[in-house]
Amino acid sequence: MASIYDFTAETIDGAPAPLGDYRDKVILIVNTASQCGFTRQYAGLEALYRKFRDRGLVVLGFPCNQFGAQEPGDADEIKAFCSLTYDVDFPMMRKIDVNGPGAHPLYAWLKKEKRGVLGAEGVKWNFTKFLVDRSGKVAGRFAPTVEPKALEGAIERLL
């Protein structure tokens, strides 16, 4: 597959979410978890979304329970947590695996397109961020420790 637009995800409500719907947008893709030390980054992700969405940014949250079982909830629980705790308005997707044989095809592609430190492919923890440009190519990969606010410059350059 040549670009992100060739993939389909599923919304947290179970509806198909073809990533082609985000053509010509800058996309920030994040594997999320509700019980992680980085969970507070939901607030920063939402702030980025609100600041830049009118200029073409979309943030996509992909809950994942592969790291310390820190996302044990079902779709309704995750949705309620994000809404009530962080007032999340950006699109949340169905819980997926990001590593291993059951990894969502989107994440298999993202990891090949932009490897991590020392060429590592696997996602190391919750809140790893992939930034995709308007042409559907992966422009950056950011560790969980990188706060969303620190991505503003990279996002501005792509907008």
C-alpha cells in the first residue's frame, strides 16, 4: 500500500472509517490508553486538535491494551472516559493491537514507514505518535515521552 489512504479503521462506535476520508489533511495517529502514566496527554492531543483542526489537522486515537494492560475497558467505557475526563472531541477508533501478529494493518504499515530509535519497528509503549502529511506519507514518529505541545512546530510545517 502506498499511503495511509489505502487503509480502513473502525470508529469506537463500530462504523467503518476509511482513512481516505482524511485525504489532504495532516493526521496525528496515537495509540492511547486510559490507565497509563501518559494518559494525561489526552488533554494535549485535544488542545492540538482544537488549535489546528480548522487548518486541516485531524487527531486519531487508537486505544490499545498491549502495554501493561492499561486499556482494559470496552468501547463504551473508553468513550465515556475520554469524553468525561478529557472532553475528547477528536475521532477515537476501536481498540486494536499495534504490535505482533494481530497488529492492525495500518500500524504494520506505519511502523515500516517510520522506524523508531536504532531502526526498531515495534511500538514501545502507549502514546507513540505518528504524524502523516497531506499526501498520506509518514512525516514523523514521536516517542510517548514527547508531549503533544512539542509537536506544534512539526504540525505547523505540514499545514
